[in-house]
Amino acid sequence: MALAPSQYDNNVTNSSQYTRHYVNQNTPVGIATPQGTIPQVPLILQNIGLLKMVTDNNKYIYTPEQLSNCPPDEPIGYGAFGIVWAVTDPRTLQRVALKRMTNIFQNLASCKRTFREIQMLACFKHDNVLGLHDVLQPSNKRLFQEIHILTELMQSDLHKIIVSPQPLTTDHIKVFLYQTLRGMKYLHSANILHRDIKPGNLLINSNCVLKICDFGLARLWDYRDNDTMTHEVVTQYYRAPELLMGAKRYTSAIDIWSIGCIFAEMLGRRILFQAQGPIEQLNMIIDMLGTPPTEGMVTACEGARNHVLRSPYRPPRQDKFYHISQNMTQDCVHLLSVMLEFDPTKRIDVETALNHPYLTDGRVRFHNSMCTCCFSTAKRERMYSKVLDPTHPCPLDPNWEKEISSLSMFELRDKLYKCVTERSQYNGVPLTLNPLSPRYNEFMEQS
């Protein structure tokens, strides 16, 4: 049914994303709506959001019903390597997250980190890993100094939930832990170490779907490679003991340790090992797990090993696990203890952790209603995927990491520009920032 112009006029005035411009009603153009096709266009709305398409005059035709779902653009987060805003994609009216990555050519390390993160995000397609929705088109190569990426918009993160007064039930913990491990299995199968797993990097939406994000410190890993790896990764509270002891080489076990710390934090609603510095952090770990045997410190630097051996012997106190929460069970304590194993070679791997009995309920709940790999029929029968915890279909070549390291700043800049522009064209109509937006100056002034 066609709506009269007056009906549009009454409903659109309060839209914060668009302003009205009337068009010639003798030039009808159909509008597709859930109710059918409207054979006439009573008005055009000028987009004043932060995003616009590069191929038009910044005007779009939408119905009032569609516009009612367009809240104003607003900042939602400030990370170490970028600013994040909630914005509207003008092509679809879908709400997305816009991340501004600034100062990427300030030094070679920053440039490599940005290139690595964008390339990784572009190859992710998983329920529990944040993927790349799009990259904004830069104005020209000469002015190419920052990158703007679009990802799925998530309403919260695990840190905000843990410190909030809202209940965090055992069912919540199981489904969050299951999703974290499920996403980590996907990353590890792609030869990726995240290296900065913490509650703030586990995004959660209103349906309790969890996605791992922030790959600024991630890197490709090859167990056959003997190159020295930096141990200045992972937020201290979630840093594995081998990192605290200066290991030059480490494995995917560092991510499992971090997830174990988060598991304990969800249970107790407080950080498990909250120390003022790395040495105190290591001492807190040993106080709970006991003095490790010499063979458990093979990767440690000599100074750290001597520090532990000179200290008084401390027996394991794993009974402390039962004091983390009133809801601790035998299965819960067992899974937590094998994730927080001091020796990385004995620490549980992600595949084994996913199959632990404690996570059975979390797996069932996730695949009953939250995942995209399973579906319900018209008769409300649930059809389950044959592979519930998928791996990455095309693991990344670890040699790619060496190729990045061999490039100069200018070579990386050229590669980044090519990557961004080609991806924008591949996705159809590319997007760019909209200088007509009233929030444009505020967005550009933030750093």
C-alpha cells in the first residue's frame, strides 16, 4: 500500500541520522518494504551519519519505519590502538562498529601490527571470532595516514559484565567459556596466537553470543620456528608463567592460561592473580600452584629460574580453587586446574578443554539457540551441524609473518593501501567518511 506524503512528513522529523529533501512526485521510483513495494517516492533523505557511499550525492531513499531504527552515531570504546564508534551503514541501515586506527605509520612496528590485524580479520568467519565487515575507502594515496574498519557491533564485553551487579549464573559461565574456547580453537587451527586474551577483548551481544576481538598483538606461529618471540604481551593479570619468566619461545598454551584466569574471574567476580608487578604476579601463581619442578621451567630465563629455586619451597594449594566461589564443583575445579597448569607442556590444549564434561551444558545451550551452524526447521526441529567446533578452512602460512618483517615502512604502506582499496571494491559500493555529519569533527579530533 502506498503511503501519502503527509504520512512520511509526520514520521520523519525526529530522525537524527537523516534530513528531509522533497523530490518531484512525477518521477516515481519503487521502494521495497517488508509489506511490499511502494510505487512512489515522496521524499529523499540526506544522510548526515558518519558513513556515506562514495558513488552518490549523499542522498538515500528510505521509509520512516526503516529510519526509526537509526540511532545517532556515538563513541563506544577507546583502545590502545584505536577509537570505536557505533554507526549506521548507509547501504543497509545496519548498525556496525567503526574503528579508527590512527598513527599507523608512526613507526614500523605500528605499521606491521595494523597490516597483520587487518589481514587476519579479513580471513575470519566464525560465530565466536570478530571478523571484518568492511574497510572505508581512503580519499587518496597521498593522504593515506589512517585506516577505518567496520566490524559487527556488539553491545558489551565480559569485563563490563563481570564488574557489574547483574547476575552471572553457572549457565552463563559455561556458555561464555565454551564460546571462548570454541573461538580459540578456530584461531589456533589457523596458526594464530592471540596473545592478549582478557575479559575486555571478549565482546558479548544482547543474545549472549561472545566474540574474540582485538588482534593487535596477535601473530602467526610455527612450532618449527626457533626465532625469539617477545614476552611483553598479554595484560599482566592474564600472563602465563612462562611469559613472566622470560621465555624466548612459547606456544598456544599462553592463550589457554589466559582463558583459565578469565574462567576463575567469572566464577569469583574478581581477578585471580592481581599483582602490582611481574615478580609479584609470579609469586602469587606459585603460592597457589606450588613451587614448580625444574623440568617445568625449561623455557624460563636463568634469572627467573634462579629466583624461584632460591625462594622457600611452597607446596601446591589447589584447595584454594574451591574457595574462588561457592558454586565450585569437582568438574569445575578439575578444568580450571588443568588450564592453570604451570608447565605449558602439561597444560590442557583447546580441543581437550572443549570436550571436558564441565562444558557439556554450555555446548548444548549454544547450539540449541545461539549458533549459526545449526538451524531449526519449520516443524521446530533442531538440525545440528556435523562439526560443532570448526577449525579454520585455510590455515595461514606462518612464513607470511617473516614476509611482513622483511618489508620496509614504505613497502608496507603500499601493501596496506592496496589491501584497503581492493577490499572496498570487492564488497560492492565502497564507503567513506561523511564530512557533512555533525559528529564528523568530534570523530576526527579524538585520538
